[in-house]
Amino acid sequence: MSEFSHGIELQFASVTLGGKPVLEDLTLRLTEARIGVLGRNGSGKTTLLRLMAGLIAPDRGQVRVDGVDPFRNRKATLAALGILFQNPDHQILFPTVEEELAFGLVQQGLTPEEAAGRVAALLVAEGRAHWAKVPVSTLSQGQRHYLCLMTVLLMQPRTILLDEPLAGLDLPTQARLARRFAALPQRLVTITHDPAVLAGADRVLWLEAGRIVADGPPGEVVPAFTAEMDLIGAQDADADLAG
């Protein structure tokens, strides 16, 4: 896919938080259309997402999104990359659906009138024209998640980062969102602890203690990850927490 030729690049990128190394010397070039980052809680997945999104800067090394430093050039990054967080309430800012949808477009330089026109057109295309004036607070968790996805799509990024995109949703909502994700033309980088979410991935990276321990097709990486998690689960891995 030539439009994805640059992708996301990390060169010896490291992050330390609270004096503790969280990511260590990561060197990656992510260009595939569907990429998964798999790891258990505490492996550094969320920090990696924040690093790729430009929400934090590396302590050492470099990060580039389509050739741009996402931390130092936020405006250019808006066109290159969008983020869908696990909890939609962490990214919703405005009281009504149309206000929330329009905000990012105005940040990109559109006039309020132009933004309103694009918002109305998207809501019609998505079969949700009746959402325009609805208070965000009245939407269900799944509906707020979908609102955040529409907000990202309006900005037309080339890559979308998905943070545990199906966690906490009921099965019908998961199915609807999974179908929507599969149909998107953008590159998707999915951050998850759930191997089932990555069934359609082209490439999976297994992150453990801030380092990549496996990188390849899902048919190779997912079984290795699952076997290791089964092994850990069979042990009393949390027995020392009280000490």
C-alpha cells in the first residue's frame, strides 16, 4: 500500500517513568496495513501508544510518523495519525455530538461553517443524523466509542492507533465495531492484551517488560504468547505481592 510507505518509525527509543525504564531501545518500522501490539498489563503497551502518538517524547532515541516528529509537530501529526482510546471519556470534550465532532476539524484549520457541513454529512452517511444535537452524556458506552471513532475519521488520518478497542463492550457492539474497523482504509495499529482481537492482523509484535520479544505473522506470535500466558497463569505469579 504505497500511501503507507513511511509509516511509524522508532529508532532506539526509550522511555523512563518515575525512575523506572518502561520502554527500552525499541527500533521498529511499522508499515503494514494491520498491525497488532500484544502484551499483558504492565508490559509498556500504553506507553508505546502514547509515544507513537506524540503525547510523550522519548528520553532517548527518535520517533517519526510519516517522517514527522509527532511530539514536536502536533499539527502535522493530526493529518498523519488518530487515536481511539480504550475509555472514550478520556477524549470527549464537548457536551453535544456535533460540537465534539467539529472540534478536530476546526483545529485542522476549517471554519466553523465548513466543519459543521462535514459533520452533518458524516452523520448522514453513518445513519446517525439524529445524533447531532444529542448530549454526549446520554449515549451508551458503545455509542460514545463510536462517536470517538467518527471524530477520528473526520480528520482523515493515514494511521489510527486503537487502544484495547473492544474492551468493556457487549458482544453486539464488539461485532459492529470490529466490522467497521475491518472496512477502514487506514493503517490500524491495535494495542491489546487479547489475542482474539488480532485475528486479521498482518503483523503482531509481542511486548514484554518494555522490549519486543517476538515480531511476525499472527500465526507465529499469537500461539507463542498464548502458551507463555498459560504457563504464567498456571503458576502462583502474584504470591509475592504482599511482600
